[in-house]
Amino acid sequence: MALRETDPTEVGGYRIEDRLGSGGMGVVYLARSASGRRLALKIVHAQYADDDEFRTRFRREVAAARQVSGAFTAPVVDADADASRPWMATLYIPGEDLGTHVRRHGPLPLPRLRELAAGLAEAIRDIHRAGMVHRDLKPANVMLAEDGPRVIDFGISRATEFAASDVLTQTGRVMGTPPFMSPEQFSSPQDVGPAADVFSLGSVVAYAATGRGPFDSPSPYETAVRVVDGDAELDGVPSELLPFVQFCLEKHPKSRPSPDELLHLLRNGELPDPRPAPETAPATDTPTPRRPRRRKRLLLAAALGALLLTGAGALTVLAVNSEPAPIARDLPPGWQEWHKKSKDPGVEDDPIGPDGPFSRCAATGRSLVCAGDDVLATRFALADGSNTWARPIDDTPDDVVGGDQGTVIAARGGRVYVYGADNRTEGDSDHSRYTIQALDADTGKVIWKTITGDGPESTEPSSEQGFSTAVPEGVIAVHGPKGQQYALFDAENGKVRWKRPLPDPDTQMCLLRSAARNAYLVCRDWTEDAVSGTSIAQLDPATGRPRWTVTVDKDQDIVGQADGRLVALHTTGTRRTLTLINADSHIVTTVRLSEPQPESATPTLLNGTLYVTFPSGSVRAVAPDTGRRLWDSNSTVESPGPPTASRTHLYLASPSGRLAALNLRTGTVEATLQGRDDGGTADSTGLGAPLTLVGDALYVPYGIRSVYTVDVHTLRT
């Protein structure tokens, strides 16, 4: 939809790119943040902007809406209730809305109906858990995203209402869309609660199954009457989902299931508990005369007339009746929330300058040490983020631009192991001298420094690239002027304890990996520009020789170890299997994945579970021993880096620092934290950096050489 001359070009620092639509509340635009994130930004109409009560309620509702962060909703990213025209931005969900899709393509098939029903049940469960009611769940507010349905357009409309008890008597405003409203939204708006969303859910699923609403009528007034007193028209709803829809459409709110009960019904085919019946008069021998409906219909007419004037969705804040129990914290001594940017490491005449994020951080003692973007290492205090020192990866940069970005190889015992570089031109050729270094984490003092390679064909000993790895005895890295060896550099003094030759690089490409404190050499055999197989050898730390070697098909790499077995996956193409290697018996087992994993997905093994992350933000949990999917979710985090996990939650972050916490057992997104602009926008299209968890303190690299920390318990309050 083309922009108009009167449309703004920028709102709140977000660039307006397109007009998505307009409604009773305001205009919705497609906007883009400085980091490139696409947002749906709604600017309210001017008549609301002049209403002081509106602004008060808008501010309260936005604060509540920020708590809604489930995998099937569009989370609030930013808002400003004090702007000349208040606005709110949510994550933009590409795709068609359900109403448009059904009009164009017809009703959904049964598998997609089940996915829709489950996704919407999870969405309203998350909304209710955040203390709100959507009150305008309808096909136009359900986006059919690539990874499942998303509920949109919540967190703003409640601000246009007065007190619930005055909804009709003072203002006559009733919020909703008649074919998908609940009976109580017409008859007693002041009593509307979470059960109203369940009723709307049933109507939406019936619409998706048949192409029409269960109470459709040519007249909005007759539609309202049918919602309150009529029977639902459910012909065409598949028998498998008919009980689900019927339970949702119970007239009395107390007779409807909760979202959790609906999910149980989808999984098991029955509700977990008998439903309570609505209160009725005691039975008598004399038939009770039917009450006249004139008053109810007058009420409906007034409500519907007001509704046609407003035509907006609504949110209601629910009462909180009890205080949560205090939670014990496990935080570094003196910890407080902080966000810091690293000082300049002090390189003169740097031809590039800072433009990227850290590649990795690691904690030891009282220090968080980070490296990347040509930073050898920089130290932040775990407690308050004091950035006490920073060192460049190359003290004398010139026009020679290599791939040496820097990374933390390991950190332990108050030391951090990193690699340095010296790129220079000698005669007509470019030379690189690489070193492995051990630094004191608190002071940055070099404890030892050993050259790994010096020459035009030397290889940077980066663990990110698979050319170094840490073991208890020290660091194993490529060695020699052409990177033709691998060697162990002693943890205490950096001396080379042994070195071994690598295979011919024209026939084999080898990487160094570690898992469960053991080092492995992973070599891929090249045959006519294709990988014919991969050998995986466990190295003896005393000699560097292989203790044992197994061969697996095609190109594979180690992801980690679970239950005494190495887990390996193919590195290219669609992954349909994973390989398990018993670390003691060396027996190889191939496990078929219950669903293929694309090459673009990134695997991470944590606490015995394989987590597969996608650039879109989707996350899939897989059991390595069976290949079975445990859950599938959307973190709402774009381009997430490798996740980290506590005992209860999985944490992911984007390059801009947007953070999500997922329940380890269910995959439910239980909290999010918006990204940050104070670290600058990295000139990178890569993924977020790995996170570091120290007790309950989570450290998130973001932007340009920046880090922030948060107490993970506050994410779940």
C-alpha cells in the first residue's frame, strides 16, 4: 500500500517504508529499525492523542502488553505514549492474515487446522498469563507466518475505553467484531474476562474450517442476537475438531475450557476435567416461562450501534491477587545490571575501525573477557561492567587485511586463552605471524605468548574456524609456516609439548574439535571437489596421536557429546540423519531425524538436547538418541546466535541484543527483552554472538563491541 504525502518518514527513530493499513484506532506502517529489523508500527488517530485519559491508559496497557512474548504472538518492541501522536511498534510478521488466506484459497486442510487451533490456544494462554484479554480475536488478527500462526493487534485498544463498569452506561463503547465476539461482550461488557477469547477462538477455527463464521448473518444486529441466543452453524467443521470448537462456543463463560485444557484436548482427544455447568434454576414440575427478550435486545442494539462506530479490538488488564514468593538469586558479588561498550584497544592508523560485534565472551573469576572485531581481548567486571583493559589483535595494522577477527579460545583459572596476529608486507608478499597467548583476565597481562605460524601461508589459530581448541592440558592449534601440523601448547608456559603432521590439504581438510574434555581431529576426504567421507579421531593429549578413529559418510562435524556418545551432523545439504559415536566402544549409530533440518539451521548441543536455530528465529528441540522432535517454537529473535541454557530455560539473542527466554520443557517463549541501540549497529549480516551465563547473571554481546547483563529471574516476572 503506497505511502501518502501526509504520512511520516520516521517515527521514534524507525524509518517508515510502507503503509500496511488503517482502522478505527489508527494507521499501521511497515517500519525498519536502525539494525534492519522490520516492525509493524501503529500511530493512533489524532482524536485519541488529545485525550489525557487515553494517554494514561495507553501507557498502562503498553507496559502490560510488553509482558506478552509467546511464540504465537507478535511482541511489542517499542512505544511512546508521550509523543504528539502516541505509537506502538510490534514485530512485523510477514504473510497473509487468516481472513485473506481463506478468501483467496478456501478453508484450511485438517493438518493446518490443527496447527492453527494449537497455535491460537497457546497464544491466548500467553496473553492471559500476562494478565490481559485480547477481546478482538478474529481472522484479520491472525497472521499465517511461515512457522505457524501469530496473533497480532493487542496492547493498544483497551486504552480507548473508560472504566469497565461504565462501558455502556457512560460511553456506550463496546469493543470487538460481531461475528467473533462472545455473548458476554454484548450482554455484560463489564464482566468480560479470559473466557471471551476462548469463545472467539472457537469462532475463528470454525471460520478457517468452513470459510464462514458460525454466527454469520446479513445483519450485524442479527449476528449479535445469534451469538447471544442462537445455535452455532458448524456444518463442514471436521469431526476431529468438532468437540474443540463446540467446547469453545459454550454460551456461559464458566462452561468454556481454559487454553491449557484445549491443548490437552488436541493432544489426547478429551478434556482433563469435567466442565462445570452454568448456574441454572432448580428443577420444578411447572415449566418455567421464557423470559422476555425485549430488554436484552435493546441492550444488544445499543451495544452494536456503539461497536460499529468504534470497530477496534481491546485488551483488559486482569487483577493480580497475590504477590509472588521471593526467589533466591545466584549473582556475582556486587552485581548490578549494566551495559557497556569496550574502550578502543589503542591501535593507531587502523584502516578499518570498529564495525562489528564480539565473536565470543567467556567468564573466569571476577572477569568477563570478550574478543572479536580485531580485538585480541577486552575485560568487563562481572559485577558492574567496568572495562579495565582492551588489547588489539594486531598492534601494527597496515593495508594487509586478513581474516583475523579474534576470539576467546577458553577461559579458566583466572586466565584467558586467545590468539594474536601481525599482518605485514615483506617484499612482494603478505605475511602473517600468529600467536597463541595466555592473559591474566583481571589485568590483561601477557602470561605467555607462543608463535604458531609465520609466513605467507600460515593459518590463523581461530577456534571459530576449527583451527584451535582447548583441553585441560592447554590449547591444541595448527602449527608451522604453512599450517601443516597441529601442536599442544602447554597451559602453564605455552611451550610446545608435541606436534604432529596434518594430512595433505589437497586430499583432506581437517578441523580441531573438543567434547567432554577430549580433543578430536575431524578430517574430510576430498574426491574431485566432493567430500566422500569424514574420519573422526580422538587424540591422546600426551602424544597427539589418535587413540581411535572411525569413518562416517560424507561431510560431518562434531556438535558435542550426550550420554557418552559424540553427536555429529552433516555440514551441507538437508540433514536427514545424525550420527552417534560411542566414546568408549567407538560403535557408530545412525539415527533418522523425525523431520529434516535445512543447511541454514544452526545446531547446538546443550545438556543432552540438540537445539536447532533458524535465521528467522525459529527453534527446534531434538532428542539425539531418537531423532524425535521434542518441541518447535519461535523465539521472536532474528538471526539468533548459539543459545545457552540454565536448568529451566533456553536463552537466545540477536546481533542487536534482543533476548528471548524459552521454557526448556515446552519451548514456550516466557520472556523477551528488546534489542539495544546504544552499542551501535554492527556492519554485519551474521548471527548473534554466544551468550555467557554465570549463575543467574546472563551476559549478552550486542552491537559494536558491546555487552549488557540481566538477572534471568527478572525476565520471568
